[in-house]
Amino acid sequence: MHPFHILLSLFAVFSLVSLAFLLRWERRYFFKLGKGNAWLPVRLATIPIALATSALIIIPARSATGMEGLAVFYILMFTIAPIFWFSAHRIAGKLVKPPLSFGESAQIAGSPIALGVILSAVAHTLQPLAWSILRSMGNV
């Protein structure tokens, strides 16, 4: 395996471990509030919500051709998708027992987004170091 792929694999493992720690913290937080039984269904609802959000963005963007498709993608990504994402989590939070408040549902919806932003910042910060390591190994 190429060293670049090893570095990518290590970061992927780091990302999954970070996600596991986030979910573990989130679970403990909601159990302390007495809403642990409501947290799990809403967190599991994130999977179909993510698929529906992706379809909401990709299907219209693919139907437009050329640069217009890219414009449609960005417009939907930064306007309609967040509204749908947080609204769907809010609806899921209202349907569970005990019902979750808007803030609690928003926390569940926003935590994977925040983790993605943080991981992107970490990857960007570590990129020069990774390229230096690869250059020192003679693989770039």
C-alpha cells in the first residue's frame, strides 16, 4: 500500500474514533437529562434523514446540465438542505417520548455537522505535515 493511502486510512480511523467519542458523549448527556430513550431513535433517524437530504440535493442538481447543475447543487446545499435537515430532526424529536425540545433536536442534528467541520480543519492543519512525511519517504 502506498504511504499516502496509509495516511488517509489513519485519518479515516481517527475520524471514526472521533465520531464514536461524540456519540458516547452525546448519549451520556441525554441520559443525564432523562431523555436517553428519546435520543437513540432521533440519532438513528439521522441515517434516513441524511439519505433524503442527499437525494434532495443530488436529484435536482443532476437534472441540470453544465455549470447550472453546479449552481443548483450549491444553492440547494446551502439553503434548502439545512432547513430540511434541522426540520426533519425537529419532527423526529417531537415524535419520541419524552419529546425533545428544539434545542435538543438541533444539537443532535448539528453535532455531526460540527464534527465534520472540525475534522476538515484538523485535516487542513495536518496536510503540510503529511506532505512533509511523504516527501521525506521519497514517495511524492
